[in-house]
Amino acid sequence: MSLAHCRIILDELGPHLRDLEIAGLGEAFLNPDIYAIIRYMRRVNPKTYVYVDTNGQVLDVDRLFEAPPDELVFAVDGLDQTTYEKYRVKGRLEAVIHHLKACIAKKRELSSPLPAIKIKFICMKHNQHQVDQVPQFCWELGADDYRIELFTSRTVQHAQEFMPTLPEYQKYAADALEHGALIPHMEQLSTPCPMLWGHANIYWDGEVVPCCTDYDSQFSWGNIFAQGSFWKIWNGPRARAFRTMHRSPSYRNTLDICRTCYLTNTRWPQNRMLLAKLAKSGRYGYSQKS
């Protein structure tokens, strides 16, 4: 998304934003305008919490600190090159660590409170042997915190290749996966999705979609560049119809993007003890240090 297009969005929406997540289906720092976009957001609304995910491969640290985000999260999905590049194909762990260290050093040099520099580690079959090493890796580098994420898949084949064998890190039922079914460890709730009343995703081309799992804009509410107003789309007929549909308890049975969603479902009771144990230890979600 160009800076000019981003300004169209932020001029209208920016004053009302509590949080802005610059992440999604691509690498934010491949956008040559990314630093100007963050700086412009800071000018429009200094109180907005700005979050950026990065693979850490391409990053201009000096430009980043001209107007740093509140939170910068590096994806480190392997603690050695062989493990790392299994999922981050053609990525270089050396580059991630270099940029991570440079950000930490710059933050200390400037005595800047921002950004909070964090590490996330997606636990998968090929890197699960390293999951217990992540805390030490984080603290030795000087990062502010870390989190362990469960692997999310769009297809059975993808899950069969990457889902870990450790039960506490499995998002999907292993026995079902062996028989070609992607069934998440969760039970459906009767309440509608709360995201639809306070959250939206805007893709690079201007499509406004209800959430990040609508990868192909299948349920787009409209295009902000074509229609000229976010609020027209937010209060428009497609958005209202989608919210109405979600008031029915059966919507998760009819929408794939909702059936496997962890935001509006809960884990099966037998897995809740594992989840609580992981949360307490800091291995799922952020640790208790910060």
C-alpha cells in the first residue's frame, strides 16, 4: 500500500484508532513507504498503539527509530539455520539476529522506551526440540519478551507436514489429521464474534474484510479506495448482514474461516489444563517477565 493510499485511510480512521497492526499476509518492511506510514500514523494519532510483525530479513534500523512503533515482533522459527529455513524458506537466521541486535542496541543508545522488542516462535514438528531454549535465546539477546505460538494451517497437507507431535502445542486433533481431516481442539461458543464490532482488516488493495482469516477477501465488505469512505463500508449493507449472520449460533458451521478460529472458540476441556500450564510458564502467549 502506498503512502498516498494509506493517508486516505488514516485521515478518516486514524483519530478513532485504539490499535493499528501493520502486519498480515506479507512482510511490512518490503514496503518502501513503511517508515513514512508509521511516522504519519504517529502524527495523526500519537495515542494509537502501533504493532508491527517482521521476519527480520530487511530492516532499516535508523529509519525505524525516527518514529518507532510501540511493539516490534521478530519471527524466529528456528534457533539454527537448518531448522529456521525449513519453514522460512530462503530466509537467513543471521539477518534476523543482526537486525534484532541492532534494534536493541539503537533503543539503548537513544534511551528510548519504544519499541518493545519481542520474539515469537511458532512451534512446529521440525523445531519443537528447540522450544525450551527460546527463553534463554530471548534473554541473552536482550529482547523484552517472547511468546510461543501454535501452528495454524489452511490445509490438511500443510498441517501434516508441520504440526508438532507434542500434544500441548497441537492446535488440531492428531488422530483426525492422520485420516485427512483438519479438526481443531476447540468447542464452539454460542456468542457472536466480538471482532466484528471493533476490528477490521484493510488489505493493500483497499478491500475491507472482517478478519485476517479471510485471506482471499471472500467476505469483503467493500473497497475503501473505490467507495471513498471507511465508515460507509463499516456501516454498509454487507457489514450489517455479516454481523446479523453471526448472531446465529450456527454461523461457525457454515463459514470455514469461523469454524477453526481461535478468537471466538475455546479449547476442549481436556486441553485447558495444558493451556493454563503453558500460559503460566510463558510458553504460550507472552512470558510473565514483562
